[in-house]
Amino acid sequence: MREIKKLMINTYNIKKLGYDFMGYKVNRASELSFHHLVIPKRFCHDVGIGDGYLLWNGAILVQNTSHEYLHVIEHLDEEIFCRITSEMIDENLKGRLDIDNIRRIHDMMITFEKEHRYDRTKKGKILVKEEYLTDRIKL
């Protein structure tokens, strides 16, 4: 596990709280991943910050739910993706996970799900997996 990930898990009390930056339930630290917030990993070398694993550039997310889902959102609705990212940047600046930020993230995901739950171009293919809906904390 990367040192920055360990540091962030401890700094943000993620194991104790039992949820990540987006409000997804955490069962084991091994399922957590670092998500690049400000500068995407693909641009980090170009701007001179190595691979971008820096406290100010990251959020800790559950790989198979919130992290994966955030990239689905990014692909389908850039505006909501940017708004969710902004909320996580705010949590990072505060140095703590904030239930108000998580509520706003939750509301944005609900909006996204109303519009994109199914892919209308592919005969109702489900875009939002069941675990994306059920593995969030109750607000």
C-alpha cells in the first residue's frame, strides 16, 4: 500500500468512520484506492509532480464501488463529475470527511441516476450497478 494512501486513511479516519470521501461503506483497507482529484494521473508527469500521489491531489475511494462509479459518471456527465470532484476537494481542504459534502455528493448521484440508470441506446443496458446504489451510507 502506498504511504500516501495509508496517511490519508489515517488522517481522514476512514476505517473508524466506515466510509470514504463519497460516502461509500468501507469494509477493508485493502479495497481502498487513491483517486487523483485536481490533476489526473495522465497529466501529472507533464506538470512536474511525478505520478501525482500527493495529499492535495487525492481522495480515498472504495475501488469497486465509488471509484469505479465516479469514472462512469465522468464518462457520461462531465458536469456532475466536476461537481462531485469539487466536493471531495473541499473535504480535502478541510482535512476531514464532512457529512454535508457527502450529502451533496449523494444528491448529485441521485440526479445522475435518474438520467443515466439505463443506457437508452443499448436496449436498456444497466449503467449504474446495484452495488453503486446499495453500498452507500444512509443519510
